[in-house]
Amino acid sequence: MMSKKMVKIICIIMAGLMILSACAVLLQVFAADEAAVISGTVIPDTGDSDMDYIIPAGIAVAAVLAVVLCLVLPKIKKKDTEE
């Protein structure tokens, strides 16, 4: 069985990888089409939803929450056991 410190380190690394993957998706979402920028044409609204922005943002928030939980939750449990 791994020690608690090793599990925390692994959780933090995995949360960091989640953040990196969310950033990679965001880069693809926000990438601009070079021909559209040069010509100055407006892309018509085809009824596309905002899910392209909401899902990566949700993943990033989940990753940040995972890191915070990994760092804060053990400290809270430690305070409860000391009292």
C-alpha cells in the first residue's frame, strides 16, 4: 500500500494533467481561422451552442477543485482528530 503522501502527490499530478488537457482543448476552441481573419468576413450564426466554451471551463474548474480538495481536506481531517 502506498503512503498518504505518495497518494497526495499522485492526485496533484493527475489534477495538473487535467488542467493541461483543459487548456489544450481551450486552445483548439479559441484558435482562429486565418483566412476568415484576413478577409474580415463575419461567420454567420448557425445556431451553434456555447457548449464549446462551457465544457472546457467545467473541466478546468473540476481540476482546480480536485487540487484544492487534495490539499485542504487532509488538513481539515487532521484538525478534527486533534480536537
